[in-house]
Amino acid sequence: MAQRNNKYDRQLRIWGDHGQAALEHASVCLLNCGPTGSEALKNLVLGGIGSFTIVDPSRVEAADLGNNFLVSWENLGQSKARSVCALLQELNESVGAKFVEESPEALLDSNPSFFASFTLVIATQMPEKALIKLDETCRQQRVMLLVARSYGLAGLVRICIQEHDVIESKPDNPVDDLRLHKPWPELKRFVDQFDIDAKDQLEHQHIPFAIILVKVAEEWKAAHGGRLPSGSKERAEFKAAVRARKQSDDEDNYKEALASAYKVWAPPTISSELHSVLDDSAVEIHSTSTDFWILVAALKMFMANDADGDLPLDGAIPDMHSYTDYYIRLQKVYQDRAEANVSAVEANVKSILRKIARDSLSISRSTIKQFCKNARNLRVLRYRTLADEFSPLAAFKIQRLLAVEESSNVEIYILLRAVDQFAATYNRYPGIFDRELEQDVLRLKAICINLLNDIGVNGASISEDLISEFCRFGAAEIHCVASVIGGIASQEAIKEPSYTMQLNRHHQFCSCRCIFVLIWQSLCVSIFGALYTNILFKTPEVYAHIMLEHSGCFNVNLILLFTYVLTYVHPYTALCSITGSYACVYNIEVYIKGGRDDQVSTYHGIHPIVNGNCRFLQREACPRKSCSEHLVLRFFEVYHPPTV
């Protein structure tokens, strides 16, 4: 246990032992282990999931060496699933690893029950038709599906799940529920032990503010027919009554009491979101109800029968200016009340489980306690199916979003669907062949128009520049983009099995809960560019030397970084384009001022180290007249068009 806690120390601080335990019981299935899928699964493996299974029929090719860290030269010609599986298990030996060398589409057709044993399925780089069927299968088996895709410099993450229940949402501003307006008998007895008019000044300065407010509130109710202050005048009078008990101006506990006086007449209320959970039809329990809804039903019974409509106490109290002994004793009063509330909810849970003929101990007390502690922030999120998303039902919202001036996100969404239709029609993705690039732009534009018309969005259009860019992408899966998409996917995935947080709803489109990421080269290098700027300004030739000595996709990212930092120094310093052609994905030229013959020979001798992908270094005329000499670096990544 100590070794486990040391291993996962930092993340345990975020989601606790219960969250980590849920993560360690998670079983993940990855469909296609290209760079996007590998990056997503790598993050989950490092986080400590229980096990994973990779489904991918392909073999490692030379093109994979330039964009996937989890394959190497030794793996050329071998099973990609086996290679990635082995390297991932090296990262965390406590995670179980399996692989299946079969096409995800074929497996979905022949054995759909295969996916029932997983907690999460991550589908990467899969076409629309297969995703619709996979979504239907996963929903039937109550398995979360996460769709992740990178396409050139664009990407998408889509959450597909029938229902996501959030218990521990970690709100930014947690509510203090002190029940100052309605103290229970044990709290009253504890408060009665204190004299807020004590003559001992030191003792008077260390009475917790909660005790002061309960005392004054009880006196107020006795003088006002049992009611609390209402209206600004009475609230001011209440504060004056608190202020009158001060014995000096430097009593911090009374300052805290005045600042928190509003908690007496304005206790925390039940949010509309929680009301919607309590009133949900799923609270009607039956034999197939999930543990979450059994807990909600038990909570509703507790509020109706045992707590006069109040939620269970969470047992937490804020910091207070007080003697340590006073604070600890007050804290214990609240914790004891919270434990009593948990016991009452637990009794309801057992009663419900017995009624539906299930083991009354199948939901542990620790789970019930965690549920009660976070009852105020319960959330239920339901997601529409991919079939519904792709139907004309979304037409109105798509039309409205396309009408917005900054509508690139929805345009990317349409284009990501359009390239799949292009591939289904022409048996390849647009922009694969340079000779057909212009024709592909026209074809993709026509498909976009037809797609919008099929949805029911008439008269709308997609930016021609964006259509051209998608054709230039050539369906390339670039590592720097794939790593960001994979990171977002794993961040969202890690929330589901542990009930820890709300799945991200801020990046959504047309009620489809889609996350769109458009990453241009300047964004890809913005974080690292500043780190190397000083090195670059002092010795650019040494920096280039460092980059070329790294192999695989790492040097691609460094060269992207190098060229873009140079671009800000000198407008003619770097030319970078992603062509998406059959010959190459990267075509980067770097001009280094002040080149000398010995520099040329030095760099020329390094290029074979770069996996054989760096074709040549040569001198050319500098485009800027003030430069007498320079070096030109051309880096070509071997690229093969994806098969459809």
C-alpha cells in the first residue's frame, strides 16, 4: 500500500483513495493504436488503470516511426498492437495488458459482446458508419465510448454514453453547511457550554464564530416569536446584536462572526440541478437500477423522513479563530452528526436492496459516505446518440452556429464528417495525391454542400480556405496534434469510472458534447519556444545539431519548434508547410545566417542519424540580400496514404 501511495502520490491528492481505487478497477479497450490512441492510452496507463486491451490489425511501417513514440525501428513489420502493448506495459508493470490483431470493424460485426467486459472503449481514427454501430453497441452494454480523432491540424473528442452520474464534482466554491439556523440537540448542548459574555478576555477572543452566531440566533428567535431576521433592517439589528457582545476591537472571532452572519438567515439551498436529479424518473427503483440511483432513492427517503427536507451534513467546518481544543470539539460534533446521517441513508439503501432482491451489503458504507458528503453537488448528464447527432435534428443549431462570424469550430465538425464521406465515395481521403489536390478541393466542397443539405441546413457554406487546408492535410495524423487530442481524451476518460468530476461540457457543439481542437503550428510550439529562445539566439547551429541527433518523431517536433521560433526572428528565416502529399508530410526549410563550408560538411554528416528520413543538407542562395551565405535543411518524413 505504501509503495502504491508513493507511486500515485500526486494524483491521490486530487481524487483520493476512492477515485484511485475506481481507476485501478477500470478496464479500457483501445481501437486502433496510432499516435492519437497511443497517447490517450499512455496517459491512462501512467494514471494506473487496471488493464487495457488494444485492437489493431496493422503492422508497423516506416511512416509510424515519425509520429508514434511507442514504436521503434526494431518493430518494423511487426504487429503494431503487440509493439505498443509491450512498451505501454513497461511504463507501468502493475497494469494488465492484452492485444487483439483484428480489425475493430470486423470485431464489431462478428462479436459485439466483446466490448461488454470493458469500462471504457476508446475509438480512434474510425469512420462515421462504424462509429454509429459501435455507439449503439456500447450503449446497450452500458459501456462508455470515447471517440478521438486527429486529422492534420484539427482534432475531435466526442463522449458517447447513455448517462454519466457525477458524485464528486469538486465545485470551485464549496458551500459551508453549518446549520446555524437549525441547530440539532447535540450542537445546542455543546453551544450551551460557552459563555459569550465571559470576563476572561483571552477566552472571549477564542470562542468559535459558529458558537457566537448560534447563541445570538437563539436569543433572537426567543425575542421574535421563533423566527429569524428578515429584511435589511432586522439583519442590521442582528449584526448589531453580535457587535454588542464584542469586548474589544481586535477580536478576530467576532469579525468572522459578522462576516458570516448571513449564514443564519440565508442557509444553503438545494440547487435546481439537484432537484432535477431527485425528481428524475430513474428514482423509481427496479432490479436493473444502478447503484447511483439506489443511492439517490435512499437520499430522497432520508430527506423526507429523517431530515425535514435537509441534505446530510458533510461533517466539514471552515477554519475559525479559536483555541485548538474548542475547534476540535466543535468539529467532532459536526462529524458525529454526519456519521449519523450516513447511517440513516445506509439503512435506506439496505432496505431498497432487499426489496429488489439484491445483496444488502453490495453498496459499501464508504461509498454511501462519499455519496452523502457530496450530495449537494450531484449531477446527471445524458448524451444523445451519434445516430441522433448525425440526423436532421441538429439542423437548427448548426445553422445558427454557421451564422456566427467566428464559426470555424462547426465548420471543422462538418469537414471531419465530409472527409469520411469523401473516403467512402473515392476509396481514399482528399489530398493524398498532389496531382489531384485541386480536384479534391472541388469534390470536398461539393460533399460539404450535400452534407449540409442532407442535415437540413440550406444555403450555408464552408470556408474555401478551410476546405483547401483539409485537402492539404491529406489525412495525416501528426504527432504534436495527436498528443493534444490524446491528452484531452484521457482527461475526459479518467473522470467516468471514478465518478470524480463532470465530463467536460464547456467544449460542446449542438448538444453533441463534441470537443474541437484546431491546432496550428504556432500553438504547437508556443510552450516550448520560450524555453529555447536564448539557446537559439546564441548558437543556432549547435541547437540544430541537437535536434538532428534525436531520432523518430521527437526530432520532428523539435524542428517544428526551431523553425517557428526562427520565423519570429527573421521573416525569411523559416518556411514550414504541411503538404499532405504522397511524398511527404513535413517539408521544412531552415535558413541559418552566416553559414560556412565547415558547417555544411558537419551537418551533412549527421543526417543519416535521423532514421534515414532527412534527405539532404545543401547551400542555396539566401532570399534576403543581406545574407551572404546560409544553410538549408530539408526534412522529409516518409509518408504513406492511409488505407480506407
